[in-house]
Amino acid sequence: SMAGGLEPHLEALRREMAAPGPAVLSVLLALLVVVFTFLIWRFVQGRRSSRKAVLLLGLCDAGKTLLFARLLTGRYRDTQTSITDSSAVYRARNDKSANVTLIDLPGHESLRLQFLERFKAAARAIVFVVDSVAFQREVKDVAEFLYQVLVDNTVLKNAPALLIACNKQDVTMAKSAKLIQQQLEKELNTLRVTRSAAPTSLDGSATGGPAQLGKKGKDFDFSQLPMKVEFVECSARGSKGEEGDADFEGLEKWLAKIA
């Protein structure tokens, strides 16, 4: 008798599944959305986890190599202008299981773009090191290199986290991170205007590159970029020079966050 009592309900369920009503369709659609969202999340996470590199970029003498050495060993060492890359696994201070591969790239004008080309696809994050003491003198060169990084199609697509590390803050004449940010935004805005007006090259391609920096019709600022941009003040040398510790707590916290 129980089976007989259930039969009408089972028959109704079979009819509902054969010709699903709005409620069933809504549930199925919701399930599809959840599954699709999960698959996209897994894909994005997989791509992110495959990018384990943190690139140290900047002009010559910005202090990249000393920062690289200090982060890995804590010790001061004399450095010279790099002509090739150096890489090593960096483990976050507060979580040794979180690690990234630090890659120090040459800052020489004739080398830096070819090394960026080689490693950019693997970059989870970029540390762009600025010499805060020489900044006023080098601002146009710094902005030029940063512009080339920011309009790169691979960098724009992957949107690695970007830290502008304002180094050499132990020196009295060092410019603040706030001033460096303001000056860079101004110079990058100027570059954007001049590049967008640049004539095409002999092969017909635009010399300004394919990507537009920031938002059209607005003065450039870093918040317009697809990646998160932060500024920190630091000193690879440290206030006590060769005998003391480096002063880069903000940089270490940032590395721990993105590891």
C-alpha cells in the first residue's frame, strides 16, 4: 500500500524531470553557474600558482642586487653592476612554507628589456627599485623604463602585483615615497601623451606600442592600472651602514603577503 501511495508522487517527479518547470530550471541554472565559477577560479588559481617569480627591476645602481642579497642572507655585501640574472628561493619570514623565486634582473639600458622579456610570463609580482637619492636626476629614465613595463601586453594580462621600492632612505637627501609617486605619475602621463602622438615606424606599426596606459581622457595615476600598486620606503644598506641590518620591513611584509 505504501508503494501504491508513493506511485503518484514518483510519476509527478518523472513528469517534472521530463518537462522541467521554472523552479527546476532555476536550480539547474544556479548549479551550472556555481560549477562554471568554480572552474574559472581553479583556472585562475592554477595560472597564478604557476607564476612563482618576483622580479627585481630598476635602473643601474638603484640597489637591486644588495636588496636581493639582504633578503636572502640578511648580510651586507659589496655589489657591482649585474650583466645577467640571479635567482634564489625566498621564504617569507613569518611563514617558511610560503615561498617565491626572487629574480634580480640587470638594470643596464642595453640588457633590461631582453631580461624582462625572458621572465615576465613567470612573474607573480614585480618589485621596481628606485634610487630615492638620485631620483630627481633620473626621473625621466625611471619613468621611461616603468612605462615600458606597464604597457607590456603580458604584464597587463597577468597583472602581477607591483611594488615601487623607494630605496636608500638612510641618506638624508632621499626623496619620500609620496613625492616619488607624484613625480612618476606626472612623467608617465607625459610619456603617454607623447607616445600616443608618435608617428608610425617604417613597417607601419605604431612606435608607441599597442597598449594604452591608464584611462583615456584622464590624467594618469597608478589606481588606473589592472594590478595593485603599492609604494614602500626602504634601505638595503640600513641606517648603520655595512655593520647594521637593512631597513625593509615594509618590503618583507609585502613579499609575505604575495607569497
